[in-house]
Amino acid sequence: MKIEKIGNLLIKALENANYNESTVFNYKGVLRRFKTFCDESGTEEYSPEIGREYANALISPKTGKYSPQRHFSQMRFIRFLDSYVENGFFIFGDMKRGRLKPSNISFIAEYEKFQSFLRSEYENENTIHYYEYGMYRLVQFMDETGVGNLESLKPDFIMKYFMQTKEARKRAVLCELRCIFRYLDRDDLVDAIAGIHAPRRIRIIPMLTEREQKNLQTIIESEDFPKRDRAIIMLGLTSGMRAIDVINLKLSDINWTDETISFRQSKTGNYVYLPLISSVGNAIVEYITIERPDVRSEYLFLSETIPHLPLQDHSSCYYIVKRCFEKAGIEKKNRIFGMHMLRHNVASTMVRNEVPIETIAAILGHSTPDSTDIYITTDEERLKSCVLPLAILSEGGLAW
């Protein structure tokens, strides 16, 4: 069967099965990437073989990093297609997120201990998946090269492993190795990679124009705009909260007396305390008193459909923001959308207003101010001041 046809049948089946709009939207994205993947390999007909090949393509070609969300979506997408090929219809049963395991059984026990260590250190599932994948890749390489156990790791072997990784993955691999060496209590290996600095890809951070911000403000302030969506977008526009932290926000995280919002970031584990400005507070109050379903739940934001469960994942916020952007006439072009766009916009605005990097890092909940440096790319005027005038270059005014 043609890939285009079976993919469209799946999307239609998801819609008929009353899957959330955000879920269907996600699978449309997976289908689009799958078609690109097949086009690049010259494949038009679907087969379990091409499906497995795509399901195992777990490294993002844009970031060079392992993505647990990509892993889950692709694996499940292919299982749906395979169920249709085998049965003539799609099976939408409960499918658990797949977990990678070392192919060599001798590494499995240590791998499971490492998983327990990660769960004792981190709460965020994406972070746990990230480091799990790092250990998986390391022990797979050890198996391929005949290294039998983690205790026998030497600095020269680690350098060999690091050098064979793709350039786009080197920065992520260093981060993974530091975590693994901490688990192994191997300070010697930590020291061995301490002097390695992998290149970091710095891109120009996109942000909203003044016109787009005005259009956005007009849309969310309109009388018929959903109050839940307004509160979520206001949080993104003013605090730069990540989508995962928005959906995990609890009613108890808001201190109305002190006018603060406090929560533990899912990604970093850092506690963040933000001022509850009046516009955001008013938006949240309107949602709670007028629109929020009358159900017992500790979570602030709930789904609109019965049984009114908490929002499930970041795609819920993405769809809310995307829908609002479309109403405001904001085109995506080559920019990211969703809460991350709002987060970038908050940080970029603070940079332009010359707020200290340390303060921006604290507001965004970054582990170190270094993570915030990327936002200086949005300050065009100050970037221009760093560029040497052409006259100096043409007149030979530089002394080397």
C-alpha cells in the first residue's frame, strides 16, 4: 500500500476514534516526517521493514539529540501502521512507551541500576529518557568493541567512543557521559573529559514583532476567547514558563496573599518563584471562577471534555498557542511555535531591555547563566555594535 494512502487512513481513523485535536495534530507531524524519510530513501510502498527503520531513527536531524517524545511517537505510529497491514484495521489499544534495552544480557542488570539511579535524581521523564539513551549507546559500543564491564572503562576508550560519535551529537554525549561517570563514582573519567569542548550550534532566536504582539494581545483579550487559553498564553507571554510546567501547575502553587507563583521545574528540578502580576492573576481568576470545570483536581488547567482530566503533555499547550497565533494572523515561516516561542520572546524582550543575564536565568529557571547567553542573538542593535565597520577593514586598520 502507498505510504501516502495508509498514512491518511490512519489520520482519518484517529479523528473517527475521537482522539484529541492535539494528538491528531502530532500524528500528522509524524506522518509528514515519515513521508520525508521515505522520499529520501526512494520508497513509496509501506512495509514493516521501512517502518522499523523509521521507528529506530531516534536522533533528531535538526538537534542531533535523542528525543524520548520522538521515540514514543514514531514507535507507536509504526505499530498503528503494522496493525493495519496485519489485520486490515488499526488497533488503538493501550500501548506503553517502549524502552530501549542493551542487546547484551550481561549489561542489563547494570543498565537497570542506572535507571533506578536516574529516578532517584530526576523527576522529569524526558530527562530520564535522555540519560537512559546515553547509557544505552555507551554499552552498545562497549559490546561491539569487546569491552565486558563498566568497571574496566579507561580514559582512552572513552575518547575512542567520543570520537566515533557524529559531530551533531558530541555535545549531548559529553552531558550523558558526565551523568554516567557520576553514577559510577569515577572522578578520573570526569577529569578525562573535562577539557573537551564540543561546538554548540547557536542560532538566531526568533521572536514576535511589535505588530504580532499587538495582534496577539487583541485576540486573547476578545470576549469570546477561551479563558483557560488566555491564562495559559498570558503565563507564557509574561513568565516564559515551559509547557510541561504550565500543565503541571497546581492550584496550591499560586499564593494569592504574597502574589507569587512557585513551582519546581520539571526539566532542571530548580524551584522558581515568580511574581503574580495583576493581568495574569486576573486571567487565572476568570478561568477558575467562570470556565474551569467543577471537579476535584489539584491541577489548575483541565481539559474541556469530560472527564476533565489535567492536560496530558506539552502538545496540548502547543495546539492552544498555535490556534491563537493563526487567529492573530501570525505566520510560522521558519520559526518555532508553541509555548517555547513565548519563552524565547520573554527572554529576548528582557535582553533588549538590558536586564542582567543572571536575572533572566533566574526567571527562566536555567541551571547556569551560560544557558541564557543564546538570547543575546536577539539584540540586533548591540550585535551590530560588535561588528567592525567595513572602512576599518578596507583601510587596513587592523594590526595582527
